[in-house]
Amino acid sequence: MSSKFAHPVGILMLTATTMLALGGCDQSAPPAEQSLEDLKGQVFTVTLAEDSPLSGALQLRLSEWEAQTGSEVRFTSDRESPSELIVLGGTELPTTPNITIPEKLAKATQFPAKYRLVFDRFRDKAVAVPLATDRLLLWYRRDLFENEDLEATFREQTGKSLAPPETWGDFLTLATFFKNRPEVAYGCVEAMDGSLEANRNYLARAAAYAKAEKWSSFIVDSETGAPRLTTPGFVRALSEWIAAKSYSPAADGTEISDTRARELFRDGQAAMLLSTLPPTIADGKPRSEQWDASIAVASLPGSRTVYAIDTGQALPGEKVNRPVHFATTGWYLAQRADQPSDANDRLLGFLTDPKESAYLVQASRRGILPMEPTLLTEPGRFRGFGLSNRTVGELFELIRSGFSADNWVADLRTTRSAELQSALGQALQEALAGKSSPEKALAKAESAWTELLKPGLSEFLAEYRASLGLPPLITKE
């Protein structure tokens, strides 16, 4: 077998270099029960780019494929090589031509309907199978939140029970309380460094106040491409994010990365953490079983106020708008539409089989959450997180509940995402540093976005709408 890379893949392409006449197979049946002997001796070439977090996990799963079939899988870094199957990031879905999945897999019931309708769409067609995504969560110190003395003190001060926050306002109340306690140095910790992770922490707050009816178009108008960064929900979110800074290690002006935030939480210095990754993932070595048991996880806070996108007015009602499920762009598996074959269908089925895809388990150990609910039935398989069984159970219950949610918000999945995120990050850092008010910082970001999108606006809108599963805009002649 040719060389295998230690740290592959932004895009992974699978190429069958020897085509065999194979009989049809039923994708709905577990691949492990199908006869794979007729693939013996076949060679598959895997083209790997250099930066995918799924690489090691995919190599493990493909090694299982080799063992079961007697075929050989080779790896190359040449992205121009012909390919039949491709694993790609969400930002690449709108710009990768000629990809598809077999119709029976597109209709497969093992993938939750919401995911099929949202995460794997290009215009009105399913073109890929979702493999994995990160989900932003609230990690907290169970030992502090369940401490009877702290509970009594918190109730005396606030009139509320000491519990994970329901709203972002509750989050600030808890951060204030713990910052003034001797048990920890900080009430909360999260990325605040102008990075994509920091932007996501801000946008998760904004989504609670400014989420539009369409599941992920709240930040940009999908009809005009106009940014919505200066609307009341976004301004309020930034004001509260700046307030949260006061109770974190960023209070002295230090820029805190996501890795550093997890390290501080793991070292016992903070009561709450916002991160997509488990706080033990930094070095994979939990401090002790007792420490494992002290870590708990909850969904993001929500809000009691939602601002209408069109008027900016607060909508009536005091009911808590439960947390928006904020996810990253994710990773997907697709087939090249111009090179279908039974061999590729079978490999695609093998890699997406919900029960036996050990590579998803391995990916989850790197902090990437599995996208298929049937993989969540055996929590013991996911102990690589370095968390207690109780916390692992809580984590996967949160993931299960997310599968049926209708309020997912994903990162921008277009070729313009990097420059837009960079402009937003710069403006947010100015506000966090006190160099600009929330209103002025967001006005600066919105102006930058408008200028960036002027050239090629129609192309951006086409990509953006396609990534949301929306049809192209109809232009009047």
C-alpha cells in the first residue's frame, strides 16, 4: 500500500482504479451483512488534502474495509486525480460540481429528516451524506452547581436555584456569582481572540435574540445579501458578550483562545466554559476520575426576547426561546455523479453505515460529534472523551435532542466565508478591547461586509442560497 498521511484531509477523494462488474446491492441493509468477497484484489485510490480532522478516523475505517474485502486502498495528495467518492467540508458543498448520492441513500431513514433537509443540500437536492459536525455547548462544574452551601448562598442573593443558565442573562448572573467566590478564579471562560471560535461564541448569543424564520439566514438576508449585524439582536448580544468578558481571564485584555479556555477550565479555574470540544480534549489526559465526575454539560442558554428581523421590535411573550443549535459547517460524503459504480455505492454504504462506522467514534474522540443517532446507543464506545459515564450520557442526550430540533444555525458555507469572518472578528475585538461601542463596532463590520460582497454579490447569493437548500433567485428581465 502506498503512503498514508498522518494528518490528512480537507477533501478526501476515493478512486476505484480497477472497475469490476458488480451486482447491485441494497443500501438499506447493513453493509457488514453483504458479501464483499467479489471486491478482493480491487484497488481504491484515496486523495487526501492536508487539514481534515477526520483523516485518522477515516484511515481506521478504511483499514477495516481492506480487511473485510481483501481490496487495497491507496492514498495520494493530488486533488486533480479522477475520483468517484469525495469527503468534503460544508463550505465546499456549494462550489463542488457534479456530486450526488444514490437516491436510496438520500431517502435513508437512519439520517434524521432535519439533517437531510438542511445540512446536505445543494439547492433543492440532497447531494451528500452528513458525517460529523461540531456543536457549541456549555460545559460547567457539576461539583460547584450541586454544592449545597453554594446553592443556599446563590438562592439568598438571587432568589433562584443554582442551575445551568436558561438564558444568556442567567449566564451573566452565574458568572458574576462565581467570579466573586474563592472556589474559582473566573466565572466563565471562552475564546475571545478574534478567531472563528470566538466569532461563533458571539453569534450563538446573537442567534438567541435575532434568529430569522429561515433556519440559518439570520445573519444575512437571503434575498438581497444585506448583512443584519446592526439589528437590535446583534447589538444586544455584543453588549452581553462584553459584560461576560469582565468575569473571564480576558478581563485584563488578554486574548483567550479556545484551547487556552479549555485548559483553564480543565485546571479548575473557571465555573463555566463555552466550547465545541470537551474540556479534556486538549491533551486527552483527564486529571482524575473524581475530576471527570465534576464536569457536566448542558445546551446553550436561550433568551426571553427575540427581535423581529424586519422591524427590530421585540416580539411579545415571556416564554424562553430555547437555545439555537449552533453548529459548524461539518463534513460530508458524496459520489461523483459522472462516475457511478456498484463498487463505489458499496464503499459509500460502508462508510456511512450507522452501526459499524468506527471512524465516527474515533472522530468523536477528537471532539467531532457523530451525526447519526444510532451511533449514540452505546455511550461506552465514546469514553475517549475523558469524561464520566454520567457526563457522556448527558452529552449524547443533548445530541439526540438536537437531531429533531428545527432551529439549527450553521456557519456561513460559501467561498467568501473566511474574509467575512475575518472582518467580523476584527470589529468584535475592537469592541472587546473598549476601543469601540457595540453599535459602532457592528456598523464597521456591516460596512466591511457590504463592501466585500459588492463584487460578485450575485455569485455569493447563489452559493449562500444553495447552501441553505433554497432555489436560485428569479431575476426579472
